[in-house]
Amino acid sequence: MSKQISKQTSKQTYKVCFCFRRRFRLAATEAPPEIKSLYGQFSDNNGIMTADHLQRFLVHVQKQENATVEDAQAIMHNTAHLFHRKGFNLETFFKYLFSDSNPAIDLHRSVHHDMNAPLSHYFIFTGHNSYLTGNQLSSDCSDVPIVEALKKGVRVIELDIWPNSAKDDVNVLHGRTLTAPVKLIKCLTSIKNHAFEASEYPVVITLEDHLTTELQAKVAKMVTETFGDMLFAPKAESLEEFPSPESLKRRIIISTKPPKEYLKAKEAKVIGSQRENDSSQAWGGEIPLYKSKSNADLKTDLEEEEEEEEEEDDDLQDDKCAPEYRSLIAIHAGKGKGGLDDWLRVDPDKVRRLSLSEQELEKAAKTHGPQIVKFTQKNILRVYPKGIRFDSSNYNPLIGWMHGAQMVAFNMQGYGRSLWVMQGMFKANGGCGYVKKPDILMNNDSIFDPRATLSPKTTLKVKVFMGEGWYYDFPHTHFDAYSPPDFYTRVGIAGVPADTVMKRTKAIEDNWIPAWNEEFLFPLTVPELAILRIEVHEYDMSEKDDFGGQTCLPISELRKGIRAVPLYSQAGEKYKSVKLLMHFDFV
Ligand SMILES: [Ca+2]
Ligand SMILES: [Ca+2]
Ligand SMILES: [Ca+2]
């Protein structure tokens, strides 16, 4: 019976498809004219590209100066399924260029930054409210997003800890909201089990603590029993300098401010105008340039801010804290008394962690830019999203990075452009979650001024040849119901304000394999901090563009030459077939 039905259904489907077949037909993928011309230059009279030719191509076009004939032979050997007698023909050469074996950045490259400098010398992949499954107000708390973040290489996990209703155990939840709690012990156990799957480098747990002294003692016992020898707990009360990621491999580090007293849980207050995650906003809004904000805007932002992160307004010193809890804290957090000048004071005898909201940092950056950079050479700065980001959205991470902030805390379960830039940054250094800060931020003699106007150090030349793969990864009516898609590419830079720009190709109408062949120039004043942003849009005249894929690539690891660029979904999952063919060069 069911067989019959399915037979009928498939017949009907066939009929329907037949009408559209011509319109949705996939043309054969053809090499762009420039690739054909290059093939002409690097092949013999019989139209064969030998290993010798390929080696010369690698050196002159791909700028792999040290490529040998053996390297070229290895490429041909590894792509043997494309191989044609004594070498590549045009078709197999083009297939090789557009394949996963020729990526724009090498995701299999292992850790290659110096890992022996103090922790403050690194950008660290950092989560905010890591336990939330969705929005900041009513989503469930769970260890699942923590595990997912760890598996993506996130190295800083934030837990807000509160007493349970019986006041005899500790829960993780977003205080004063309707988020449903998860037990602390469950989160700790999951962290222990998954901390080092993606990276061996240390995991920092930042605790926002609202506990009594008795419950702190309970947490201390829980943490010690769960992590045992994995726990890094220095004997000294405070550190003079942070240890290196290398020396802390496979260690867990606790960071919090030595707490003052039991902060009474105020009554659960549901903050008004709850904005649910708007899934129709596929792109998550353009990343705001922080320089574009006026003081008036900033003031409004600050007024809107709920007092949700009150972790910083206490004294550093307090004797009421459970001593066994205090001794677990390896990275002390706290602002101390006074204003910005006091917060940013560099103590020669001890290092600490300072937390600022994105608005506090924006405000501080206007008057104290170089001081912040100097502070972050030795101390750790954490930046967190403003409290009104109920929808778990994020902010421009460059504001933190250009001031040397190591922990730019992001809602990892969110979507959108800012998060893609964050994911792009941490594709660098083997995806280990630690990226060495560029020398300009660590220079002691001349402190980097983030507001200074610099002249370009280099210009990135990007050519967008073509794209393919949507036909295989999407239903054929996904983009337009009655015609093939109309793709265009946006390409640009997330970097210091002077380098930040987005440009676009024209839309190619009704084509599953768009060929744009357009070139763009990006002058870069601080290439060390620049991330290349790529988005494919499907143009619609009367509606919002459909999402066609995205990726962000750290320019410090971009490979010159003609490369395949795989694209990712909104959630950051790699598509099976969708990719672009591009050419990168520095001129
Ligand atoms: Ca469409
Ligand atoms: Ca169309
Ligand atoms: Ca369209």
C-alpha cells in the first residue's frame, strides 16, 4: 500500500519537475578566461601541464616561492582521480584549483604561533553566558552549548552561579531572568570531559558568583574534586606575570573576582520588550563601525543598559570569602575603586583581569586608547556584550582586538556577521583558540594608538572569479520559485576603522554557476588585525536577499594565488559543495 503511494507521488513529482526542468538546468562548469590563459602559459604544445609546468605555476602565480617539482608531483599524485596521462589537462587543472586540496587558508595547518609568551599576549576565543541555549531572558540553561563551544575551540567559558531555591546547592543561570537553571556540577563535569577535544591549550572558567560563604566552600570542593590535577591553582595569592599557554596545556584555570559577600538574589524581574531571536534577519545587521557613534548615542546606550552585570563594582579585598574558594582563583578579576585611570593602572607586582562592557570600552577608547593598549600588554581585558542584547546578538569584535583585549566575550549561540568575524579570527593558528597578538600591540617603546591615522602597509587584491555548489546543497526552488538564482558576492574587510569596508559584485541573473570575474583593492593600514569577509547574496527585487553563504578569513593566514574558498551557513557549518574561486595577492 505505502509502496503504491510513494510510486504515485514520485510520478507526480516527476511531472512537476519536467515542466521546470529546462529552466533549472545546470550548465556545465567552465573555467574562467583567465584560468584558460594561464593554462596556455603553463602547458606544452600538446595541451598537457606536466609537473614541471605546475611547479612554475606554483612559484609564479600561487607565490609559493619554495615549491619544488616534487611538490607538484605530490599534488598530481594526490589528485590522481583527476589525473590525465602525463599531467593535467585544462579540465583537471581547473578542477584541482577549485577543489578542497587548494584552500585559501590551510585549516589542517597545526599550531604555529609562539605559545611560550604570557597569556596576556594572546587573543583568546571567549564565550559570554556560555550556558544559554537561546536568548538572554527565557531560554534554557544547559551544558550542551558549553560542550559545543569547547568543540569549536572556545577557551573561555562563563558561568553565572547562584544558590538553588533550597540554598543547599549551586545552579548556573542568568540571574533575574526566566532562564531555567542547570546544576553547576553538570556544567563542570561536561567541561572536564570535553575541554581538550579541539585544543590542548588551557580552558579558563570565568565565574560570576552570587553565593554565600558556605556555598563558595561547596563550589571549591566541587571544582577541586571534578578537575583534580587539571586545575591550575598557583600558590601565590597573586601572579606577577601570567604563565604561557604552552605551560598550561590541558589545565583548567578559574577566574573571578574574590567575592565580597552573598549578593542577595533580587526577585526575578522580567525585563520588558523581549525581543526574540529574529530568524528572518539572516544577516544579523551590518557590523557597526565604532567610530561612527556620537557621544549622544553612547549616552543613550548606557542609559538603556540594565544593571545585569554587576560583577565589577565591589572591592578587591574581602576576608569573608571562603579561603578554599579564594585559593582556586588563578586569574583575579576586578576594577578596584575610582575611575578609568585607576582601572587601567598597571601594577608592577601583580597582574589581573578587568571586565568592561562594550559601551564602557567604546567610551574609554575615546580618551584612553593607548592606556588601554598598555594595560593589555600585561593584564587581561575582557569585553562583554551590553545587557540590552536580549536576543544574544553580538558587537564589532575589532573594538576589543584593536585595543589588545584578549577576551572579547561573545554569545556563541547567536547568529550574524559579528560572530562570523569572531569565527574567522580563530581559524588562525590551527584553530587552537589562542591567536598571538600582533607586535604592534605589544610594542613597549611606542604604544599603539588605535585612533592614529596610519598609511597603508599593503594592499590586498581580491578577484572573485565564480561560484558553484548551490545546485547540490539546496532544493532547486529554495532561492527563487520559478527561476534559477541571481547571486552576487560582497567582499570586504573587518579591521581598524580605516581598513573597514565592504564592496560587491554585480548580480548574475538566473544562473546556478555565477561567473563575476571582478577585482577589488583593499588598502590595509593594520593588516595584522584584518579579517577578510565574504558573503554571497541571492538578489530579489521585491524582498530581502536570500542568504547564499559566508566565510571570514584571517588575512595573516591567507594564501596568495588562485584558491578555492568554501562557504559556511549562518550557523557557521561548512556547506558540502558551495564554494567560490578567488585570486588573492598583496600589491
Ligand atoms: Ca530569492
Ligand atoms: Ca532568478
Ligand atoms: Ca532572485
